[in-house]
Amino acid sequence: MKRLIASMLAACLATGVVAAAEPDTTQNAQLEAVTRSVKAQLDIGDQYTDFYGQLDDDGLEPYWNLQWEAPGDRIGVEASQDGVIRWYSRNTDSIARYEDDFPPQLPKVTREQAQAAAQAFAKRVLKSGEAVVFEENTDSARPLNTDSFYLYGTLYYNGLPTPVSISMSVRTSNLEVYRYSRNADKRVGAIPSKTPSVRQADAAALLRGTRKLQLVYTTQAGDGKPSGKAVLRYVPEDVDNFIVDAQSGKLVNLTALMEQLARNGATADASAGDGGTMSGAAKEQGLSEAEQQGADLLRDVLSKEALDQKLRAMGELGLSGFQMMNASYQVNRESKDVSCYLSYTKGSGEAQAHKYASVDAKTGALQSLYTYGETPEKPAGRYTGEAAQTQAEAFLAKYESERFAKTGLYKSDEGDNRAVNLVYAQQENGYLFPENQYTVGINRENGTVERFTSSWTEEVTFDDAQNLIGADQAMDAYFGSFTVTLGYIAVPVKIDPNIYPQYAKAGYTYLYEWRLGYQAEQDGRCYGVDAKTGEALFIKTAKAEGLQYGDVDLAKYPQAATLANYGIGFAGGTLQPQKQLTQADLLALLLSTDGYSYDPEAEKGLDQLYEAAYSRGLLTRTERAPEAAVTRTGLVKMLISAAGYGKAAELPGIYRTTFTDETAIPAADIGYVAIAQGMGLVRGDEKGRFQPGDAATREQAIIVLYNYMSR
């Protein structure tokens, strides 16, 4: 907006419209007022040697950019004319920051302490009736090696959530809020009353009716990994975003409002890589076995001219008048299949159209087709509804007859101004299996195929279709995963160019008003309902609370409990504190401080663990011995070396310890033990002994690491 105002002023000056400018005598008074307000809210003292304020106007309301500066200390603020702080940042040179060390240090303060400091800051800068509710586990102190906690939350007004978000960064060194942002605060109109005229139960019934489920076969599980067996499940369909106006009781389709108000000027931008003719057959001599095998993959591959002829023979694709531009061949390394990607162009300028086809390079069978070009502003043509469906089914019956005979119509999308898209999915026992499907797009005007994609695998077995629950029972289970909440919701409204001329001139068509309304928010990510048990199914997510140990009472192991809260420790669900420490255990423990999670059950988990250890320099490949017992000296040596003190520890003749069995410590290791003792990582037993040759336990490794990270 600053650039817009500047350009408008420059244009006026260039044409001589502005002969003389009257000074704005009120700006200095406004700046003085907003500065006093901001200083009081942020408790800014008089130690700053430089200050300036700058008035900006975004078309809705003016706002101030304020800057305070002193040697090593800078504050920046964006505030409205009535002193509401939108953004705040403070940078000081004296704040100590954590280095990117390994293993890292534990934060000196807790997230709860940081959140308390943030709430105290919020009370100073938020307006009357406002509060912030922070989301859980949004801090950035996990992973470690950070100097701050990041907190993110929602602004509440009159006790109700609003579209405004609040974020803060709090230093772990002194609990100072050094960054604050109040986002998405643009709106028009007054804030509605907080008292609804519609009951929550009535709103919930309306919102429930906007949700849709479809009974289909699927192999997808909660972890996102497909299984080999397809089961029947009620799955949610994509629906528009609805709210219920809490005063009128009417459904409001936010998605439709946005589509109606926003200009959709985006165009698809696709390009194909430069192609060329296939090289000749590989020479029989001078190739290695691997090279010959690679060359053999291209045997019987058709030329781009031959493939072009096969595509043009498919009159349904509408390639008449299109010129082939290039072709690119690609080998699938897993299946060894070869595909060819051909691009076509027709016309010029704004009327130019493009088609991109993928074919089997040996047979010419169509794999996919996409068409791009100027999109009509309004849907037109005679190929809609049944006419488009007839064209699509005739195309599939001709070129994909065997599989198409096993399908049924899954979706028909009339929303595309250029084409009607139809999706056909495999059908078993009377139910669709959308993971095996064809998509065909039919041009509305001439009935040609604009789009074609397929996804199909034969290696699927299907569960029987017996004893299924009804659709109402499934919807009850699915909608039970939602909570209907009352709050202030941003609703787009058309711009009045007489009130907001700057926005209208800049091309904006809508702004937002706040409306009191109900919306349905999902308590978890429910991806469907089991059609036989009626159970609502949720996507599995990693637990945010860190590692869990089921074999011990962690209250008896406070060091292990603290580290586990940050995801540091032993994977597998058991601490086994008295178990003898192995080399693999120690590596997994140290690397967990770096965010690495070792899965001992994974097929290549151990190899991956050691690769990570090699990259960190924890040991060499010749030292690999996963089951080898680690001594107390070995534990100390690896930690001290990982921390970067290895070279210093190897300086001869300068180290002593206070352990009573110091003479039992090998001379080559005395430096490591002495440094560990000096840093408070290890202590002697009741007789003051270090016992260097004894096997270390997993509990001892946890304690030594905790001592290092909390130093």
C-alpha cells in the first residue's frame, strides 16, 4: 500500500495536479499520543537515543510504525492509531544464545513458565474484553538448541474465539517476550453481540446435514499405509465449509461466498522437458553388464513419430490442428516400464492451447492426458450431464473395455468451466473401490477428451459385504468426532468502492466482517467409520508428550523422566534401568538428543542408527559392535568426545582426579574421566571409587547425559 500511495502521489506531481501541499499539523500530535500509549503498554524506558515514527495507510485504517534504538538494543512496533499493538519485536546484543552443540543443553525454564510470561504480556497489550488461549505443544524448544519458546494461540473476545491469531516468542534466558504478532485482524463493521438467538443443538443438526459419507471399499489404514485387503468403510466426502449464523439460524456457505467474491485469474502452468529422438541401439562391445541391462530396457521402444501417430488415431483426443512440440522418454526404475511424454500446442497468444500426453513407449497405450488453455468465463456447450457421460463411457469402453466393465460411476464434476470430469471406480459386491479408478474429462463444446488418468492394481482382495451398519448410524459416529462451538467467524463481504476506494482500485473484491456463528470442529482426524463395527476411525499421530516407559515408575527416575519429556532416551517403551548398557544403546541415547528416533524393530533400523552415528563422528566403521558392553570409562569417553572435548582430553600429563581408584584408570583415558568429573557428570561411589572397568547400566548413561545437558 505504501508503494500504491507513493505512485499515486508521483503521478499527481508529474501531471501538475498538486500545486502545493498543506502540512498535516495533526500527525505530530497523533504520533505523540500513540507513542505514549505504546510506551505504557510495553514499559519502554527513556534510555533510547534514537526514535522515529512513520504513518502508513492500508486502505482500511492508518497505522504507525515506531522504532526505538540505542547501542545494542532495538525495538520495532506496529500500532493502530488508537494504540493497539499489532506487531512488536525487540533485538538486543546482550542476550546469550545457545550454540548448536551436541549434545544440546536443556532449556533453563519450562514451557509453563514461558506461557505465564506470555499471558502477563498479553494482559498489557490486549484490549478490554480480549484474552489469548494458547495451543498445546507449539513451542520450539523441542527439538533443543534454541533460545526461545514459540507460543501460538487464538484471540478470544467476550469469552468467544475470534479469527485473530496471536503468536509470541519468549526467551529462555530471562522469560522476556521479544516478539509478538496479532494476525488476521482486518475486518469491517461492528463486533456482534455475544448472545446467540439459536440453540447449539439446533445449529449442530444443521451442520450435521452438511456432512456426507459414502460407503466404499478402501485399503487405507490410519497410518496412511495401504493394506492388501479392501474393507468396507463409510468415508467422508469433500464438502463446502458451512457455519450457522447464530442470530438468523441460517446456514452460511463460506466456500460459495469466497468463490462468488474472489476473482479466479489463475491459470495452469505446465511445461514438458525438452525431448528428442531415441538414440540408436547400444553397441554390443564396450558396455558393462549393468550398462547393457540398462540399454536393453529400451528395446522395442517406438519413435516419437510412431507414438504421435497412435495418439492421433484416437480421434476422441481432439489432436487435430495441434503440433507436436517435443517428446521425453523415462524409465521407471522399479517396474522397468518405459513411458513417453509428448507435448502439443495449438494457436497462439491468449488463444493458445496445450495438450500433454503420457503413453506406454512400447505399445502407445494412453496413460494420461491433460489439456490447458484459455478457460471460458462461463460454462457453455452441449456436452454436459448425460451427453458428457455418454462420451466418457464410449471412450473407456473402446480403449479400456476389460477393466471398464468392472466399474461404476463414482463422481461427476460439472464445476469446471472447460470440461465435465467423470470418475469411474472399480465395483465389487455392489460397492465402489475408488483406489482403482479412471478419470475422463469431456470438453463441454466439442465432446473431445480433455483429461484422462488411471490408477489400477490387481493385487487386492475384498472383504464380504455382510452385516453392514446403516448410513444414519455411520453419520452419528462420524459427527460425534466434531464439537460444535460458538464464536466470532470471519465472513467475506463485497467491497463498497465508495467506502474503500483504495482496495477497489487495487483489485480487491471483498473484505471480512465478523459474524457470531456456530461451526463444527473435529476433535481428531476421523477418516471414516468401519461399516461393520460402527467404530469411528482416526488417523494415528505421534504422541507429543515424548518417550513413554511402561516398565518403571518414572517418579523414581527423575532424570529419565525429564529427558523423556523432550523425546530423549531409549525407544521400545521400556527403560530397563539396570540392564547392561550396549554400544547400540548408547548411540541411540546420544542421537535421540539430535531428534533421531531409533526403531529397534525396523528391518534396517540398526544399520541406519550406525550410519547416523558415523555421520556424527561418534565412532568409526571398524568400531561397530552393537551388543558390546560399554564400560563406565567407555560411556564417559564417548560423551566427552561427542561434546567436542576429545582432543583436550588426550593432552598427556596434565590431568588428575579425586577418585580413590585413580590408578586403575588407564593413562590414555584419565583426561576424559577428569573432564567429566570437573563438569559434574560423574561422581564416586561410597568409597570414592570411579570403577573404570565396570559395565555401565542404562540408568547410569541417562544420569551422565542429564548432568551434561543441564550443566
